[in-house]
Amino acid sequence: MEAAVRRTFASFKVRNFRLYYLGQGISLCGTWMQTIALSWLVLQLTHSGTQLGLVIACQFLPILLFGVWGGVIADRFHKRSILYITQSILGVLALILGLLVVTHMIHLWMVYLLAALLGSTMVVDTPTRQTFVMEMVGAGNLKNAVTLNSTLVNVARVVGPSIAGLLIATLGVGQCFLLNAASYVAVLIALHVMHANELHAAPPVPKEPGQVKAGLRYVLSEPRLRATLLMMFIVGTFAYEFPVILPLFATKTLHGQAATYSAMTAAMGLGAVIGGLYTAGRSIVQQRELIIVALLFGLSLLLTAAAPNRLSAYIILMLAGGLSVLFIAMGNSTLQLTSAAHMRGRVMALWSIAFLGTTPIGGPIIGSISDHSNPRVGLAVGGFSTFLAAILGVWAAKKRLPA
């Protein structure tokens, strides 16, 4: 038992990672509060699932369009320095959004603009954060650190929405944005007090022509990278649209309020925490296991779509949350450990595009399907798309497609 606990939390032996983990834990709670508040704000302003999908799509469109260049920046500069800048910008944008809401000056076009600015910052921030984990813990602890980081995201998914639901019901949506702005201070402090000499920093890649094309050619030449990214592209487009589908499922299908949506998000987070702790102590996974998890994740979404009431939905969403973190952690660590150090930023930028940048495609589609039929159908589309991703993942890995 003691040995299992040590394996599960092996990365905590690294001081820099402990500091980062603490700062991220505080910040991620704020991020999830903002995720809930943003969805609820758009529904308050528009009462439209399509508009909600478009706003969320606007936030992730920059990642789809410019994500690869964000990976080039992550490869070319020191990651700790990049994070100082991106995390500060994200905090300022949350502060502006909060002030606009609490002063009743907010309009829908402002939400679109701020969502686009948030997404533009994430173009650089996301691949930098992903690859910075490797610099803190080294290759030996990477999978453990990635999984613990995914688990932290989902602990925040439990805590953040719970606080958000309480704040929205008592003080209003704006307070969620203001608290999120304050939470970024914790990350900046953690970055400041790290020991730079203990980082496993990869040498910055010098500026050269064709670095984006080189990254794309590299991924296409590696079957395992290609298959994993293909699966994530499909799953990210249609299945990971929870900020769009869950508020609609909570209100239109189950006739709930903001607290219902928060509880659904928290249920997924609780399941993901359990799944993440299970995964953290395991060895490196094979492609076959990633495909099995994808199939099970799709099944959990179909079961959620068929849930007859709130209680059953909460229970099934816990299962979906556990399987989702398994899929993300397996895919993320596979890409980082398989890719070369000088390409890692660009590979993880493509992961960001597949996971987040596909939202501008899937968000409006799932929102529109839910508006014109039923949110249950939107969830079912996500489930069947995950089955398709697993099938194509098998095909791509076996066929060894030519670059």
C-alpha cells in the first residue's frame, strides 16, 4: 500500500513541481468558476444554445487557426518566462470581464471580444504549460506528473463549479470572474520562487524558416503520434463540448438551474479525480489501452444521454469524468514521451488544437443540434464520435500511413 502511494505521488518529490501544483490548484479553481460563469452569462444574455456554442467557439478559434505557431514560440523561448506573461494577461482579461459584469456594462459583443482575447493568449500558454511539466520533473516522472496535473484539473472541476453555483445564486455571475482574476497571483508567485537551476530546461530552438512545416512533417512521419492526434481531433471536436452541452442538458432536458449545471460539472470532476489517482500509479500505457478507454468513454456519454433524471445523470457523469481523464492523461504522456525534445512544443501545440482548437467546429454544431432537437442527441453525437475515433485510431496505427 505504501509503495503504491509513493508511485502515485512520485512527482511531489520535486520541489518546483510541488510549488507549481499548489499555484495551479488555486488558479484552476478560478478557471472552472469562470467556465461556469461564462456559460451562464451567455445564457442569461441570449437564452440560446447556438449563441453559447459560438461564444465558446470564439474562445478556441485562435487555437485552431494559430495553435501551431504557439508551439513554435514554446520551442523557441524559455517556458518559465513565457508563462509569466501569459498568466498575467489571462488574469487581467478575467478582471476586465468581471468589472464589466458587476457594473452592468456588459454586452454580448464584449463577451465575444474577451473570449477571443482569452483564446489568443491560450495559443501560447497551453503548449508552454504542457511542456513545462517535462522541464520540472524530467522524463522519468512525466506520465505521473501529467496524470497528477490532470487530476488537479478535475479536483478544481469539483471545487470551482461548487463555489460558482453558490456565488451565482447569491452575489451574481461577476464575482466568479473577479475571483478567477485574483487566483492567477498564486501561479505567478509559484513561478517566482522556483529554483531555476533544478529545471530540466530544453535548449531553445533557434529561429529558422519552415519550423511549422517541419513540425507537421515530423508528426505525420510518426505513426503513434499521428494516430493519437487523429483520435483526439475527433473526440475533441464532438465529445469534449461539455461547456456547451451540460448547461443545455441541465436546463432544457432536466429542467434545472445554475446549481444543476454546477453539480454536473462537479460530478464529472469527482469521477476524474478518482480516475486520475488510479492512472498516476500505473506504468506507461500502450496504444491498445488508449483505444479501449476511448470506447468506454463513448459508452459513458451514451448512458448520460439516456439518463432519466438528475441523480442518474450525476452518477453516470462521474464515470464519464474518470474515463475522460484516463484518455487525456494517456494521450498527453504518449505524445510527450514519444516526441523529440526539440519538437515537443509543436507536437503539444497540435494536441492543443485537437483538444481545444476543434471547439469552434464542434461547439456550434453540438449547440445547434441541441437547440433544434434535444441535448440528449448532442450527447449521443459525442458518444458515437468517440467510437469512430477508436476505430480510426486502430486503422491509423496499423496502416502506417505515409507522410
